[in-house]
Amino acid sequence: MRPLTAKQIQRVEKKKKKMAAFLEIAKLNDNDRAKAAKHNKGKNLEAMDVEDCLSEPSSSPEGPSRKRHKKGVNLQHGDSNDKHGDSSDIHGDGNIKCGDGKEKHGDMKDNHGDTCTISYEQKIIEENSMEVEGMESGEFSGSTLNICSEHEGSFCDKQCNTNGELTSSSKNKKKKVSETYAELKNELRERRSRSKNIPSLRLKTVGELASLSMKEEARTPLLLSDIQYILMYALLGQQAPVWPLRWCILEKQARLSHIIVFVMEGVSLYDFFSHSSSFHFINSTLENQLEVIMPASYNGSLVEELISVPLTGICKERLIQKHGSLDAAVRANGDVYKALRAFFPIESSEDEKDPDLPSSDSFSRTKLLLSVSQLIEQNYPVPMKGELQDRYSDFLLTKDYYKNVTPSSPMFGLDCEMCRTTTGDLEVTRISIVNEKLEVVYESFVKPYNRITDYLTRFSGITKQTLAEVTVRLEDVQRDLRNILPPDAILVGQSLNADLQALKMMHPFVIDTSVIYNITGERNRKSKLSMLSHKFLLEDIQNGNHGHCPVEDSCACIKLTQLKLANGIEYGDAVLLGRRDAEKRRERKAANTQVECNEDFASSIFSHAQRVQKEAAVVSLPERMSDYNHIVLHADGTPNGTSHNVMSRLKCFEESSNEAVVERTCQIALDHHFTLSHIVHPENEDLNTTALVQLDHMCQTLWQHTAVHGLFMVLLGGKGNANGACFASVKKKGLSPGSKL
């Protein structure tokens, strides 16, 4: 049986609390009913003693009446036609005939008293349960009063007075209960209306898999880009360039009061688990606790990868001169393989100078590589811990080590044909690899170990006779690929995730033609290779019922990639072309109105904040503040003048100590939409219990200075091979520090 997720555990706990509350309410209702019954029993005994003194036994000469009560009416003295017609039936000799005619005057007292007792009990129960709708207890008293008021006799007068008092009291209670019910109903309506406007942060499945409540072997950590995306969306909403979020849902983003991010550099997830008791505030208050792969694990820059964001528009004159096209890929500035080092053994060679672009390319081919998050989203095999590690435990790397990719790294087109076996999965039966010159460098048929149940000849072109004499196995193909591919090879193909899954191999550098080409205008809708080839290459492939040719498909993928490199990154992409046309219209409009349009590109989260007229602040130590200033002022792709505008709205505060950083953050947090507080724990100092308790106290202090409906996030920067963590919550009204959300 699979273990419950963190979300399922929370739902079970909520159901238990609900059931406990229902049981408590049921006990209270039972106690109220018992008290009401006891109270009425005493009143009935008193009424019986009084009426025994006032009445004398008598007999009716007429005999018992055979008239019965109408259903649902208590103490009905005959029907409406007999109330005055027959005195012997009602008051002829002082006796009253009720029910089936066998009850006489003396018994009538008990019957009437019991009915009143039932009516009173019903009233008490309905008051306690607040079910005023459908209350009919007043009908009995009113009908009895109307009947008795038309007759004479001391008993009837006495009874009418009693019923009149009960009716008046019952109506008053009913009115009071109705008013209370209306007030509670209005209050509930207002509370629901307020709750709809309260921002909240909840996890998706990807987020739950990264939760610290999961076991370490089953936990799949997030990337720092995932954290950046939620901050971008919290700040910009629908204008954020990274939407939708893959790991969480931030509801009512526009209702957020402000954002506070507290970065604790030099503290890892290992420190958190080793001294878990020292983080009392974080454990008790910040409900979303997630493992995150930090740049420290691959010698990256925490500051750069946290605040640097993708360019989202036309790159003006400077970018056009440098790249020759629109650089609108959704990934952080810098080399894409930096984050890949956390998963693949990529050797660092930063001292080496990248070669110039090939004459046929207008921009670097590294811009077309899938990022780590894209590899995971597109279901590519990645050697990542947690669920993915179990899934790909028997997969091999294409090389023991890799080199940094460059604009001149070789590209290889790869395509496989598969057949279905007894396992129910698709297994490789043919593979082809071509180089950039469209020369075949490797081709082979492959015989699976499992028996083939469906050759899929219409697509694969494989038949039973085709594999009759084949002796090549999957491990032979894996060995050949490891020998053929160089360490900086870029694999090119159409939806290569399926091919690598079938080959049971993993590779870091991939260009997917189904991603870089988009003619539908929607990112989640991919086009077939045959359609792309027909539209852009004017070639018809995959025709007939004899199956696809992997060499033909591999060549088509290489041609499509080379065509895009020659024409620009927006070529063949309806999404990017739509953005380009829209921004050209904005440029023309700005030129006509003589308004400078220099904010089309935001290279940092602060420039995005400046674009939407929101105040941002950074509080840190001098050595980290220089990093923030460098990235904002010298970020690649920032148009001239934008950096100055960003710095004019960005407030930077340098403090001499971590304590001073926290104190300053508390002073300015409510005056800014986005506040980034960054402290550093010295590497030469041990993280003992006292130091960690102090860090937890810093978090609590910042939480106390977070406004209601504010997003508060704590980031552990990680160190060495130990990952970091993210703790995040939206502050709710009425919560004191240390209370559970």
C-alpha cells in the first residue's frame, strides 16, 4: 500500500476533528433533551393534581363517540361540523370525548398534558439544533385555543388560559430563535465572503513530493527556479513571464499585502534535520516545508539564480547586434548547464573561452537546450533523487562525464522505432543516429529480451521476419552509444523523451523539435514531425503503411534545428511571434505618443517590480550587497537606462551584522511590496544549537512584522552537497507567532 501524502494526512486529521466536534454537539443536544423532559415531567404532575381537584367523574349517556382524530392534529374534538352540533360529544354532560371516543374527561387531562409536554420538548430540541424551519409546535397550541374559546365551562376557560400562555411563550421563543438564526446566517455569509478573498498557498503533487514530511528516499526536491517563479507570480500576477506554476497554487494573489523573503546562506537541510528541535517557530508556523536544490551544490551563485529572470521581449538594438534574434527563452540568464551540474557529472571549464558562432547560425544553439525544469516536465529521464531515482534506477548515462556545451558543440539526430512486448511497455527494435551533415553514424536493429506482442508495423516498419536473425541486444546499443557520442554532444529529436526512455539512457543536453517549433500558439499542444517537415522543409515524410524510417526522421530533426538557428529563435514559434508583433505595436504606439519604451525587458525580479510600479528593497551584508548591485546594474540584456530606473526604485540597505539585517528588515518591511533579507553564516563558525535557535528567533521576529495576508518565505541556502530548503506561508488574521496555520 502506498504511503499517504502530506495532503492526504491533513485531510484525515481534519475529518477526525470534524467527527469529534459532531460527537460533542450530539452529547450537548442529548443533555438538553434530558433536561427538557425532566422539566416537563414535573409540570405535568402539578397540572394533574390541580385538575383532579377541579373536576368530578361523570358518565356520558350517549356512549362513546366513534369519531377519530385527524392525522397530524393533536387533541381535535371531532371535526369542524361537530364542534357545536352535538353537545353530548363535546360538553353535553361535562365530559369530553377524545381520540377514538373511549377516553373520558378525566383521561383527557393527561392526554392534553402529554401533548403539551411533547410540544415543549420539540421546542427545546429545535432551539438547540437551530432548525427553526419546519417548526410546527405552535400549531397545536393555536388550534386548541381556537377550539376551546368557542365553548363554555370552567375547565375550558382554565384550559384556554393555559394554552394562551403556552402559545404566547412559544411564539416569542420562535421569534427569538428565528432572529438568532438570521443573525448567525448573515454572519456565516459574511465569513464565507471574507474567506473567498483571503490569499492562500497550497501544494500540487510536485510540491507534495518535495515536502519534508515525505521520507528522504521518496522525496523529489524542487529547483531554485521554482522558488523564483512563485515569487514572480506573487509580485506580478498574470503579468509574470513564468506561468503556470508546476508545484503550487497561490490563490487570490492580488490580495497579498506584501512579500518578505529571508535567505539564510550557509545553512543546509542537514543542519535543519540535525537540530530540528531548535527550529520551534519554523516547525510550528510555516506549514509548507520543501527541499530545494540550491546553487551551492554545483558551485553556482545563489544571488544570481534567485533574482535573475528571463527576458520577455524584443532585445532592442544591442541584443539584435549580439544575437541577431529574439532571446525570449524562459530560463535564467547565463549558461543553462549550470543547473544541470547538480544532476549530471559536467566538468567545469569556466576559464576556457567559448568559440565563435558558426557562420550558419544567428544565435547560440545552447539557447535551444531544454532546462532542468523542462526536462522534468517533458518526462525526460533525469538522475534526480526521490521518486525519479527509483523510476530510473536501471538507466545508464550516455557518458561517465560531460563537458560544457558551446555554440559549436556537435549535434546528433536520434530516432528509435519501438514494439510492444509482454511487459506492456515499448521496447527498442531499431535505432539510427545522424550527424549535422546528415550522415548516418550508427544504425542497428535490436532484439528485445521480452516476447513481442505487437510489432506496430504500421509505425515501426518492424515485422517478425525483420528480427529473426538479429542478435543485438539493448546493452550492446548502450555500449555503442557511450563510445560514439562525445562528452559535449547535443542530441536532437522529436519528443526524445520516449526514445531515451526506451533506450534506458540519460543525457543532459537535448534539443526537442516539438518544443522549439510551435505552430498551434499553445505551449501544451505539440505538432507532429511530419507536419513540421511539410510546412518548413517542404518535405513529406512518414508516408504509407510500411512504417517510419528512423534515418529519415533523424535527418528531418537536424534540418529543422539548423533552419531555426539560421532564421532566429522566434522562427517557427507562434507564441514568440505573437509576442514580437504585440511588442512592435507597443513600440509604435510609444513612438507616436513620444513615450520612452525602455522597460520591455526585465533581467531581474527588481526590474519587474519597477515595471509594475512596486517598491522593492534588499537588506544584506556588504559582501552580498555588491552581488545584488552587480546583477541589477550589469545584467545581460538590460536596455540602456533601465538599470538606472530600477536602482532609483530599489532600496538597498547595507548592515554590519546579521542581527542588524533583521532589525532593518522589520523597520522597512511594511513600506515595500517586496523585501529580500539576506544573511550569511560564516563558514568557519559551527552551527551549534545556540546559533540555530537564534536563527529561528530571527524568523519569528520577521514573522511578527509581517502584515496579515503577507507571504513570508525562508530559504536555507545549502552548502556543499547538502541541499537547501524553503519554508513558506501566508499569514492569516488572528494568528499569533508560533501558532499553527
